[in-house]
Amino acid sequence: MNLPTDFRGSRQAAEALLEAIDPARYGATRNHLDGAVTRLSPYIRHGVLTLAEVRDRVLARGGGGKLIQELGWRDYWQRLWRQWGDGIWLDREPLKTGHPPEAYGPDLPADLSAAATGLACIDAFATDLMVTGWLHNHARMWLAAYVVHWRRVRWQAGARWFLQHLLDADPASNNLSWQWLASSFSHKPYIFNRANLERFGGGRYCAACPAASRGGAAAPGGCPFDASYEWLQARLFRSPEPGEQALPPGGLASVMQLTVRGVSGGKIIGEWPLQVRAEVWREVWLAPQRMDRGQMLQPSLLTARTVDILKEFNPPIAADQDLSGFELAQAVQAGKPISRKDLVERSLVRKGQFVDAVANEGGLNIRMRAQAMEAGPAGAVIRVRNLDSQKVFFAQVINENQVQVRF
Ligand SMILES: Cc1cc2nc3c(=O)[nH]c(=O)nc-3n(C[C@H](O)[C@H](O)[C@H](O)COP(=O)(O)OP(=O)(O)OC[C@H]3O[C@@H](n4cnc5c(N)ncnc54)[C@H](O)[C@@H]3O)c2cc1C
């Protein structure tokens, strides 16, 4: 593929970027589009560099707290992905925008995928995404917030669009960032305004933007971002009507205490406690007999049963989820639903196991015997020890007894 981008796919190119990291400048400028960000994400995503390697290089330079924190975010999203699997495509919590899920459109509007919204900033971000395959973090946040909150499109449609084009496309970092912006995995929705865009975007979009020339967000056809945060919040989100009952803060439960408020002529005339019972029936996976730790989870070994999931202490896993890549982290009693807490991703290679380590470099194939120093599922990068030289190196798990060495 011949992308108009300066990313080059080799360990050498990754090393050059690693060498150029300036942790202090990164901390001071990372939110600016022309800030000293590392541009390492495609290399980390595709296993050319490990997170630990980047961390060690940053620490060796001294400081780098902010950068280490960002590496931590990547690690955290990956761990959640392991735990939730395809559950990262589902809203993790109710939205805090005041709008029901059905208020959001299912598809990306055509003017966005054509980079033709008429807003200079948004069209530039959309073009960069689709032509170069890379966007600065702040541009990702602005573009995603515009899709979800201004255009009221479901975050999943935007997430699919990003994954289709990003060189660093990673379902965990991508989807969970979209959920964070949308407020299905955070306590409030993320929005921005023109002042924020101009400050961190270096003022490069608004001067030539036709919308900006027509005025602010209140003007017909004006810049939809040119307003105070208070004005935008009131415009984009919905507060509950007087007397309208939001869900209790803890979410749905079998028994809930609600407060009913009586309103007459715009005045509150009384408040009364009301206890309600709720049931949510779903088909979930269940252990037909006692299942032991380490047991694989092929569908043929499980039973699907419809249960009231609000009665279960740990949320059970829906029966449409494929669990064949997992094993039990602990024993499960007969008749008990399987929950996420019971699962770990199936390790293909176990700690201490002897494996074939294969290295391919410029047409040369090298094969050696090595011992795994840690367990890992398919695709994980683990430490292995060469049995002849006793040297320790990183390799990616390919199958039950083989790892691939990366240079
Ligand atoms: C809507 C949205 C979608 C995103 N989709 C992806 C994606 O598909 N793949 C992806 O790798 N990152 C994604 N990110 C996170 C982040 O934008 C990129 O990792 C970062 O911009 C990559 O540029 P960089 O390497 O110069 O990052 P730097 O700021 O230099 O950070 C160094 C490394 O830390 C990690 N990192 C930095 N910021 C974040 C973050 N907010 N979340 C998780 N890890 C982070 C990345 O591995 C990055 O390479 C997304 C963020 C948003 C808001």
C-alpha cells in the first residue's frame, strides 16, 4: 500500500522515533496538534515495539510521568478488552447526555465519510484520517465528539469508521475512547468549543472556514463550536423534565427505592418514596455440571438458559458470546451462570514450557529451542529464554508450541 504518510513499517523506523522521544516537551505540549507526541502508536499496535520497551526508554531519559501515564491507558484498555471481549462494542453504562440510545443514528452520515461537512476543521480531520491513517489524539477527540454529540450518531458507527482507516487501529483503545467521549464509560460527555480548538489546533482552521465567517453557534449556518461550554451543554444535552425520574445512580437492581415527585403548575407539591421491583430476563451461559479451573469453554460443554440477570451477583455472559478463546479462572458449581469474573483468556503457551522460537529476517529462517518465562494467549508478546545462549528475548505466541521472534 502506498499511503501519503511518513510512517515506515520497520523496526529501524520505530527505533528512530523511540530515539527522538523528549519526555519533558511531551508533557508540556502533548495536547497541541504540533506538540512533541511520539507517533509510536502504529508500531506499538503491530508489535514492532512493546509497551515495556517504550516505558524503559522513557524512564532512562528521566521524568516522563505524563507519557508513562498514557502508556498506562493503553495497557488498561487492553486489560479491559481481555476481560470484556466483544463487550467493548456494547455501551458499558447508560449515557449521561439525557438522550435515550434510540435518539442516536446507527450510521455515519455521508457528508462525514466524504469529508464534506463544510466545517474546515472537521473536514481536515476526516481527510487526514482517511488519507494518512493517523490523527493526533486531540483531533480524534474533536472529530469523535462532533460525530456523537453534534450529529447525534451512535459511537459504534464512528468507532467502525476509525478502525477502518487508522494505521494504529486497535479495538480496545479505539472503542473505549469513543465510549469515554460518548459518556457510556465516563461520568459526563466530552465536548469542546472553538476557543479550545483554536488554542490547541494552532488557529489553522477557522480563518478559512465558511461556517466561521457566518458567525457563532447561534447564527444560521454559523460555527457550531463557537459558544461557551454552558451554552453548548444546554444545546446538545437534555436535562430531565421536572418530575421525570432518572435511573437510580447505582443502575437497575431487583429492588429499587425511587422518589416520586408531584408537580402542579410548575411547582413541586410533594415527594414520596416508592419501592419497585425489576426483572431483566436474558439467555446466558450456564455450567451444566461442576466445571474445574482451567476447563476450556466450547459451546458444547455449556448450557444456554434464560435467567433474571438482576438476581445474579456477578453479571452473567450472554449466550450469543463465543467463549471458545477462554478458560475458567476458577471452578464453577453446577447450574451457576458463567460470569466474566470466572474467565481468563486461554493461554496457548504455559510458563516453563519448551517452545520453538522462529525468526524470519530477510529471507533467512532461524529456529531455536527456548523456554517460556511467562504464559500467554495467542498474539501476546512474552519473554522466552534461548536454551543454548541463556539469553532472554521477547517473542509473540503463534500457537501451542511456537513463538515468533521479532527484531
Ligand atoms: C476516539 C479515539 C480513538 C482512538 N483510537 C485509537 C486506536 O485505534 N489505536 C490506538 O493506538 N490509540 C487510539 N487512541 C488513543 C490515542 O489517540 C493514540 O494512541 C495516540 O494519539 C497515538 O499517537 P502517539 O503515538 O503520538 O501518542 P503519544 O501521545 O505519543 O503516546 C504514546 C503512546 O501511548 C499510548 N497512548 C497515548 N494516548 C493514549 C490514549 N488516550 N489511550 C490509549 N493509549 C494512548 C499509545 O500507545 C501511544 O502510541 C484513540 C483515541 C481517541 C480519542
